[in-house]
Amino acid sequence: MINAAGLSRRSMLSLGAAAGLAGLANSTALAKGPFLNTQAPTFFRFKLGSAEATIISDGVLPLGDPHAAFLGISAGDLDGMLTNNFLPLGAATLEQNILVLNTGDKIIIFDNGMGVSKLFGDTTGKMLLTLKQAGIDAGDVDALVMTHAHIDHCGGVIGPDGKPSFPNAELFISEADFTYWTDEAKVGPTYKAFYEQAVRNLLPVRDRITFFKDGQEFLPGIQAMFTPGHTVGHTIFLIQSGKDQLAYIGDISHHPVLLIEKPLIEFAYDTDPKQAAKTRVRVLDMLAANRTQILGYHFPWPGLGHIGKYGDGFRYYPTAVHTMDVAPI
């Protein structure tokens, strides 16, 4: 004989579960609005001393198979590093984090993305859009500062219409990089697209380009530090505003794990991979010792963090951006 109370309890539980599932299905079917499938505008704003800093994006850059890009390490060791950091094995994706610094006297942009080039696909070339979303007028920009003349760092100087995207801006780059990447014989056929990008974006504004020197404070509070290897004239920038300092490190490292934890790994796009590795170790040592905040151009959005010693290499510690001194919007 079945206990009526037990049946009642079981029945109630079963009915309750069924009703809950039916309710969930109905609530999905009768949702008050469609799925939006959109993201927030890609900019992040914060205070840097007395200046206002804004990070905008040129869009993600799909690098492809990490085994083809990061060299001098076994496939097994590479896979282990990626797996341990919950990163995919088959495809590496880089960010393009562009710094816009408003000092009160000048608006300065550091690097400027891929422009109209689609060498790495359709997800790049978003700089002018995200700049507008951040409320910054391209006509108000006073200076374009470039770490080097690679295709993804100088491509936004000239717009789709063939005219300068920043009509009032002076440009700053190392003479070594300008000379190298605008010389077809030096660049060679492998990097023809890089040469064409540099020619398209730098030669039309040659009269507005100033070459900085190693160690020079070429704009107030902005010091150049030559860091060759990735390119012949690759440069990072130490930015000082009040008591705050930020190192804009360009392509010292393209990856927040692989080239940080094992800095002697080589990168396929380095002009001189051995020199780039030595330079990387020197710069990371300095940043770790001084506890300087960094902005990594290709690091996960928005690219802010610190470098610390870790075993024989280093570790990247992302800044918790919600704890920063965020500028009012």
C-alpha cells in the first residue's frame, strides 16, 4: 500500500520541477526584448597625474597559429604554457590598445593601428570609430607618437580618402625605423605589405615628422627609450605626469604569457630576434625593479598592468581597472 503523504510529497516535487522548467521555457519565449549581441564602446578612461588618459582600440588582430609565431620553444612546452593559462592552442589573438593622452595643453596619440589594411582580417582598423566613441575629435589631436613603423602601428595616419586622419598633428618616430620601412630594398619581398603601409602613411606627411633621440624628452613628460630588436628603431615611452608614471611598451612583448614568462622565446616578426630577446629581458628587468605601471599594446584589453620577477622570467599582473582613479565621463 502506498503512503498517501509520501506520494503527495513526491508528486508535489515532480510537479514543482516540471512547472519550473515550463516557466523557464515560457519566460525565454516571452522575453521582453531580443538578444542584443552588442558590446559597449571600446574605450577606457583614467587619470594619470594631472593628465587624462584614454585607451581606445583598433580592434583585435588575429595572429593565427601561435606555433608559427613564437619560436625557439618546443610545441609541447608552448602548449603547456597556453593550457596552464586557459588559452587556446590553435589561434593567438592580439589586442591593439592605443593610448590617447590629454595633458591639458596637448592631445597625444601613441600608435594608430592598421588603418585600411586588411592583412589580418576585418576586425582591425577601428581606431577612428573608437576615438569618436570616446568623445575625441581627430582635428584636436596635436601629436602622433609611434613606437615603430610596423603595419599595425602606423596604419592610421592616412585615412581611407587618402588624406591625413589627423590634419593638425605632428608625427614622432625614430629615424632608423622611418628610413628602414620606407626603403623597399631593406624591407624585402617577405614584408612587402609592411613597406607599402609605411610608404602610404608616412611619406605623404614627411614634412610633419620629427625624429626623436634616445633618452630625449621630446614632448613634455614623454621620454623616448630606444629598444631595438623587434625593429631597428623600436622605441618605448616613459610618461610622467605629477607623481604618476606609465611605460608605453609597444611591442617589447606581443603576449602576456609566452614572451613574459619565457622572454628568450623569439617572435617571428622580429627584425633581429636575438637582439629583441635581449632587449626584452633588459626592459622587463627595469620595469619590474621600478614597479612601473605598463601599457602593453597587444595585451588583453585594456593592457594596463605591472611586471614582476617570476622564476627565470617574469609575470604580467593586470591592473584591476575598477580600482583606478577613473576620470568622470
